[in-house]
Amino acid sequence: MKKFKISVNGNWYEVEIKDLDESPISVLVDGELYEVELGPEIPDTEAAERVREEPEVLISEPVLEVSKPVAAAGEVIAPMPGKILAVNVEVGDRVQHKEVLCTLEAMKMENEIMAPAPGVVKEVRVAEGQDVLYGDGLFVMES
């Protein structure tokens, strides 16, 4: 493992590079892990032509970052994995903004899942006692 101190656009970073022979390369920047892909080596003749005044550094998003699930329009999704303790609405019910649709137990805490906007419940996709995963569709709403 090699350690460097680099400056990018005037900002200094501590960088640790695990193994340059790996692909992708694991790089630790100020304590945050990234995966970096290197392109093909540029011959010296082309490199001289591509020199820039300001260097461009391309780094991927953090490896440990969790992406948010994408919900379809009107879909209410599980914000975390857990167990449905109670379902408070049925298909056809008209609900108000922030009205509690169901209760989700996660990490021994009860979390109220609320309507994101006023509307009508078009579909109930969960039942009491059901386990759900992060991003699972719970309800479909229509305004």
C-alpha cells in the first residue's frame, strides 16, 4: 500500500492506493473507499499533445454508498427492511398528506409509513406480518 498527499484544484487529500496491478484499483481518499478504473496507457507522443493546464481527476462514487430505490409514480416504497405490523388502509380509501398507511418494525422500532400526498389508495401490496426489503413497493396511490 502506498500513501500520497495530492492536490486537486487547490484541495489537499490523503490517498492510499492498495495495488496498482488490480482492476479496478481500490483507493482510500481521506478515509473514504473508491474504486478507480485506469484506461489504456497513452504513448509518449500522444501524451504530450493531451497535456492540460488543469489536470482532470476522475474518481468513481464511494463504494460503500447505498443508492436510493427508484419508485414508480404514485408508488410508496419501504424506506428500510422490516416487518409490517399493521396496515391502516384499504383499496379505495381516500387519504390525506402524511396520513399513516402502515406501521413497519425495523431494528425493534416502529416506523409509521405515511402518505406522500393526498390521494386514493389504488393498490395495497403488503399484509400484516409480512417481511419487506428496502425499496419494496408497499402501496400505489393516485391523486
